[in-house]
Amino acid sequence: MTDTEAHPGTEKRPIVIVFDEDAKTLTAKEGANGYDFNKVSISNVSINGIDDNDNMSVGIDRSSLGIVWQQYGSDKVTTEYGRCHSASPK
């Protein structure tokens, strides 16, 4: 992920995102932090989710696998960009 506001350079920080297209579920894990996105939209074009508290959102473009990760604070929005790659299930 690259935080263009706080870190103009590239930062390699993995986030694991798992989605179930049939159940319309989306979860993410960043280190020890886990996130459940309950407001989920999955289409042929994109995968999007917002958490219940409207504090965080994620969007993935399915054709390019580009990702946008946003966290909403009381006075600031942090936007990070990255690229996804598919992982084989274990």
C-alpha cells in the first residue's frame, strides 16, 4: 500500500482481503487488526465495502486489481493505493 499523503514513496505493507461473491462478504486483515465490511457491493467491475461505523472503506477494480483503502477520521481522510494479487487457498 502507498499512502500518498503521509508517505510519498512506496511502502510495502500487506493487507489480506477475502471476499465471498455468493455470500456478499468482505473481510480484511492488516497485521493483528481484522476488519469486517458489512456494506458490501460485488459486481463484475468492482468489489467495495464499508465498515458498520463508516470509518473505513475498501474498493478493488477487478480488471486491474488496483485497490483503494480509506480510513475516515474526525478531521482527516487517509487514502492509500495498492495492487492486489490472487492467493491460492490453502
